[in-house]
Amino acid sequence: MPAISKYTFKWSDIGDISLGRPNLGNTTSVAVYRLMQYTMKSVLNKRFGAEMANEMFNESGRLAGEEFCKNMLDCTQPFHLFIAQLQEQLTALNIGSLRVEKTDLENLNFVFVITEDLDCSGLPITNETVCNYDEGFLAGVLSVYTNKDFDVREIDCWSKGDRVCRFTAKLKE
Ligand SMILES: [Zn+2]
């Protein structure tokens, strides 16, 4: 059996998609994305329990947010322009429509709303928030931009019966 090598994500692992998929291209379907996400969640849940599985999704989202911020966003912009860039990218990549509902720059306290979220919009109602990955993603983006640790919690979610996902973001205590 070949040895299993240790793996740490690098942005370059996304690869050269135009080279590799000259015909099928850069897009897939939301169903395929969700199939991967929710089968992985199911396996992690079974192996490690729900709490740990959610933590792992949060942590993966955080890593994604950090790398996304470093590779796709200009952190030298003032906050409102930085957020405008983030909004543009999330829309361009069909991840979701982001708006900022509350900005408190003094205390670094924010409320973000995402509509038509890639992870959850249209899911069955289970009365639980499910966007742990998004929580981590937003925390990762904010952490790289501000150089401070953030705690992001989803308080409204399609899966809870809401029509939007709403996230509170504050400095980690
Ligand atoms: Zn959600």
C-alpha cells in the first residue's frame, strides 16, 4: 500500500482548472457541492459526534476564509471597500449575496446577512443552523484582514426556518 502523505492545504492545490478541464470548465452544480458537503458531514458526525463534526467544518471554513482572503482580496483597502470586494467575489462565485447589517468598527462587531447561501438555501427545515463552514469562512476572512481573532456565530439560517443566514461577528474573547 502506498504511504499516506501528510497534507496541508495550499491555494495552488486548486490547480490549473482551465488546463485540466478544457471542455467541462470551471463550474459544477450546487447539488454536487452540497452532496460532497453533507456526505462529509454525515461521515464526520458518525465518526466523531455532531459537536466535533461541526467544529471541524468551522475550522475548515476558517482555513478557507484565511486563504481566500490572502489570495483573492486586497487587505490594504479600508473596511467599506474591503467588504465591497468581498461582496463582489461572493456574488461572482455564486456563493451568496452578502450584506452588512451592522458595522461597529470601534469594537470590531458586525452583523452579516447572506441570502441565497450556497450551503443552506432551500434545505429542509430542521430548526438548527447548519452553516458552520460559513461561520468559519467569515471568521477567517476577518481575521486575516484585521490581524485579530474572530468568533462568528450564525443566528438565523434557512434550516431554522429563516429566509436568510445571519451571522454575528465579534473579537474572540
Ligand atoms: Zn445558513
